[in-house]
Amino acid sequence: MDIQQKTNKTQDIQMTMMIDPDGGWQFGFPKPKPTGDDVDMRQWLIDNGYPEQLIEYWEQSSLGYVPCRMYVNDEHVDNQ
């Protein structure tokens, strides 16, 4: 690829918020966070394979909620 080709190539960065609940790797997490303000995260976790028993365990713990790691995954998308 020469310099001319490199300068004509444009890239966008697609940013996706990812959610990774405690032990989520065992159930296919991290997964992209759903969009919208009215999403029931508890139900979303269950619908996406996170066991309801674990959710209940965390809700009844002294923490009171499911600990989740959240981060932005940025991907470079080529536009040509």
C-alpha cells in the first residue's frame, strides 16, 4: 500500500459500552450494553444467560447489587 492509498483511506471509531457481570465469562459475557434508558438490567442479564440465582445472591449480599465491570470497546471501522 503506498502513501496515496493510506491518505485516501478514512476510519471511524465505533465505541460500544460493554457489560461484564461478576463471573460473566462463564455465561458469554462481556456483552454490549443495551441502548435506551428504560432497559431493565436485571431482566437483560437473565435474558442474556446470566443465572437468576447469581443475581439473587448478589442482591441479598451486603453489596445489594450485581457487581459489573463496564468499559468502552472501541473498534476502528474502515470507510471506503
